[in-house]
Amino acid sequence: MKDRDAFYAKLKTQLEETTQFPSDYMYKFIVPSSGNQADQIQNIFNNKGAIINNKKSKTGKYISVSIVLKVSNADEVIAYYKEAEKVEGVISL
């Protein structure tokens, strides 16, 4: 868990140095296509004005979920990542 905290602390610093908020932020996730993980990811961002695109991998084993969302600050960006982490098998890019 310590590694995750360090990762998010570094991400927050980078976001604050490079991004003017509010800003459109793109999230990218890879999830297995065998379950309902793509739906779970989309549900996190539903009703928030997000633009969501899904694309199956060539083999059909995975789904790439791209989401563009207007966020207010670095903490909001990180909060969505932490929520998405709870989805089984998700990979954040």
C-alpha cells in the first residue's frame, strides 16, 4: 500500500506542475472482456459528463476503456483512479 501512496503523491505533484485546472483529463483502463468490468468502470464516470469509448483488443480478451472527463483538481483525478482500482482485473494506464 505504501507504494500506491507514493505513486499517487508523485502523480499529484506532476499534475499540479503540468495541468491548469479545471481541465479535461483522459483516463485509460484495460479490463478483461470476460466479466462486467467495463460496465463497472463506466459506472464510476456515468452522469459526470464524461465521454467514454470502449475498444476490444484484437484477441477479444480485453477491452480498452478511454474516458475524458472535466476535473477540478489533482485530488479529483486521483480519487477516480482509486475508485477504478477497486474493479477486479483493471489495469490503469
